[in-house]
Amino acid sequence: MTVNFGRAADDYAKYRDPLPDALFDQLAERGIEWKGKSVVDLGSGTGLFSR
């Protein structure tokens, strides 16, 4: 049996609620910023934060 997580990830991304903009505003207020940085997003569904 071949497992293809890509198909599961596509469905996960399609049906998962988006993260609220307020979350990113609150992270920025705390000095947490990802622009221009390399990140690793392991075991976290669709990898939304690394996009």
C-alpha cells in the first residue's frame, strides 16, 4: 500500500478554517515575524505558517 499524504494535505487545507488575521497581528506585536526567515514546519498539517 502506498501512502500519499499530499492528497490528505490538500483536503485538510481545503476544509480547514483559515487562521484569523488577529493571530498574526498579535504575533507581530510580540516581535514574532517570519518574513525573510527560513522556518521548519513539522507535523503541522498543511504547513500554513511556513507559507
